Amino acid sequence: MAPADRAALRSRVVVVGVCGSIAAYKVAVAVRLLVKAGAEVHVAMTPAATRFVGPVTFRALSRRPVITDMWAPDAPWDEPHVALGQRAAVMLVAPATADALARLAAGLADDVVSATVLATRAPVLLAPAMSAEMAAAPVVTDNLARLRARGMHVIGPERGELASGQVGTGRMSEPDAIVDRLATLVGEPGVPR
């Protein structure tokens, strides 16, 4: 997809759920690209995600408050996971760790990212990132198959150099490819404007 196709993102609400992996730094680039395309970007982070990239980074890039706790008294909404889920035209979960995929497949919702996924009716794009061994584990492939069967979209993981320095399948897709896929998803018929 050519970058010109990103016009579908203009004025659309994109919710980005960031999970705990070194690949979280690439999500910061994706948020920047989404804002540049004219999207209204809201970021939610798991507690583990904040150990890799701080909420201040995502607040600066998105120009909006970052939700890290469903129960924070200073949250912009009483139920941020519900508010974000209802506002979303599309949702991205990246990096979608093995843990996040398992939690989503099981329907767990005790962090703001998984709760928002359950609360949205918008298309959800998962961008897995993990070691090659984890990506090949039968439980991970089963969880991805279950999530696809429930209508979630998946981009990656890709083969390439991993954070460990090893080469294998488990690398998160590049931010440009993720943003292009989000633009395609919001441009599909039936996605509310």
C-alpha cells in the first residue's frame, strides 16, 4: 500500500494497546506515523509495557493522555477501557506478546489493553513480537488461530534479527507496514466513520 492510502486514517480514532516487549520502541514510531496521517491516537499500556517505553513518550507523540491504569483517579474517563473501545475506529495491539495473546484468547480483562479489546467492536490488529521459540510454540500458534477465528487481524511476526541477536521468526512487523494495514482496515466497508 502506498503512503497516500493512509488518508483513510484522517480524523479516525485509533486506539493503540502497548504490551511489554522490547519491540515497544517500534510502536512509538507507529504512533508518530498515525498522528502524521491525521489519526486521533489514544494509547493504553500494560504495566509491563511501561518497563520498556515510558508513558511520557507516548503522551508526547500522541498529544493525548496515556492510560496505564483502568482505575486511576486522573483518567480522562470514568471507564477508560469502555470509552476507548466505543470511540475506536480500529485498535492495534503491539507488540502482541505471547502473554497478551494468551490473555486475549482466554478473554481475560484485568489490564487496560485486554479490557479495551473486549470493549471494542472495531477491527483489532495484533502485531506479535517474541522469541522464535515462543512464536513456534503450539500454544502460541493455537492462540493466534483462536483469535483469527474470532475475527481479529494479525500482521507478522516476521523473520529477521530479534532483540537477542538471533535470527528467526518472531520479529514485530515494521511500523510502516502496521500503519498501512490499519489504513486498510479502517477503509473497509462496515467500519463506522
